[in-house]
Amino acid sequence: MLSLPADRAPTAVGRANAVPLGRVCEEHPIGSHRIHQVPRGELLEERARPSSSGNSRPTPRSERVLSGYEFRMPMSTDLDHPPHDPARILAAPFPERVRLLCRTWASQAHPTPFVVIALYWVKYLLLYVGGWAFFVSFSKGSAPIGEWAFSAAAFQKAVLWSIFYELAGFGCGMGPMNGRFSPPLGGFLHFLRPGTTKLSLFPALPLFGGIRRTWLDVALYGATLVLLLRALLAPEVTPEVLLPCFVLIPLLGVADKTLFLAARGEHYYVALVCFTVASGDALWISACKVLWVAIWFWAATSKLNAHFPSVILVMMNNGPFFPKWLKRKLFVAYPEDL
């Protein structure tokens, strides 16, 4: 910390008629930038600065508040646009690193390579859709796809295959877009290893508790995958075939909540319950209709909040087919105010 006279207190760089920030702050030089940290509770006055048109506008919030501190940063110039030097990002304090990375994300200076996107589509078409068709063939033989794609057996196998697919680690958490390069997935490589971290529902519970995976956890996980495969290979999906999975998946959730979430228990396990307990007279079909209407209705309802516009903004900006000319329109004033 550094003490300066009031007349030499740091000011917001580059602002017209800037008022000293008052008590001395710690300064971090970052290239040509300087961040002034002010402890929580000490208010900074809103200052206006002239824009290129001569009008004054408030300092963007992104320059004022971050992680319990308030930061004064100079507005970027054309020389501070992405891509940034990796060494500069790694050497910068956390707030500056966040600023640089957010600006890089907004500019999409280095979007996902097309070959990576193509690999994901190949995975979806060959592994997910192809795997589903393979398992349905044990129920429908070699019939044309139009005859079995919308059958009851195909829907049941789709749900069971989705549980296996996600639980094994082949789902949305796989690949370079999720920071997994070599190997490209976690899944069974983690869940079949004793001693790895787990998140028990009741950490103090005997046998199922603790924070480290035991051989019992590994056995339950492995048995669940094997029994799901058994159901997928069966010519008919019956309650007798599903009952072991019906029992084991909740046990997995007690031993490790991560496994229940990985299996998309809130979606697919509820459907599996319908298959198991409402099999008579095909009541499970009506039950699954109600289930999926509820899932999508409440999923849509949950988006009616204050933060989702910021979420969808980031998702759309990252979309490979979203027009580049439209991406800048997602932000208040790129790159100064995101």
C-alpha cells in the first residue's frame, strides 16, 4: 500500500475533469493500464466522460465493480483489441485477466475451429444416433428406418441409450470445447478409479459416504453400465429388465450426486420410472408425454428472470453460425461496455 497526498491521489485515467479517488489504492501496472483497487464499502462517484461525439456518458459498470472491489481502468484503444499476448494475460491480476478474456470472447478473435465443430457433429451422428439405431435393431431387426424410428421400442431404447451415453462420459462434457483434449473425456475413466473425488449425498453415511471413491462405488457404477447395456440389447424392454437400473441409479446418487446428475436423472431416470411402474396397457407413453411437457414448460419458465438475457447473449455470441455482423449488436458498446 502506498500513501499519497490528497492532491496526488490517483484519478481515473483518460477522463475529463476526473476527481481524485481519495484514499490511496494499490496500483498494478499492466502494460499501459493501471488498475486502482478500492476496498469494499468505499464508494466511487459516478463520473461522466466525453465520448467521441462530445457527449458525456456514465462510466460502464464493467469498469466500476468486480469481485467485491471497484476498479478504475482506462478505456481501451485500437491497440488493445484482441487477440492479446498470452504472456500478458497470464501475468495480469485476476480482474484484468477477466476483462481481457471477456473482450476476447466478445470479439471471437479465435472462435472454435471448424474441424472441432465437425468432430462434434460426427460424434452426434455416428456415436449417438448410430448407437441408438444399433440397439433398436435388436428389437426391430433390419426393418426400414421409417418403420421403427417412431415406435415405442425406439423411444425406450433412446432413453436408455441416453442414460448410458451421458453416464459413460460421451455426452456434452466430452471434447475440446469442454477443456478435455487428451483423453477427450472423463466419465468412466474417472468413475471407475478408486480414490478419485466424489460428492456423496450424505458424507457421514457408512459405505456410501466419504469424499473418495471406494471399490463399492466403482462396482455400483460398473454394474449400472452393464445392466443398461443388457436392457439395450434385449429384444423387448420389460419391467423385469429395467428393475435393476431402477434401483441402482438412485443408489449411485446417494454415493455420488455427480453420477445422478451425469445420468440426467431429472430427465431420463424419471422416464425410466415410467417404463418400469406404468408398463401395463402402455400407460408409460401417456406418463412420458406429461413428463416432457413438464420438463420443457418449466425449463422455459425458468428463463423468465433478470440474468438469462446475459446467458443467451454469451451462447449466441459463441454460435458458429451466428452472423458476425450481428454479434456486435449483442453488446451495449463493444468493446468498452459488454
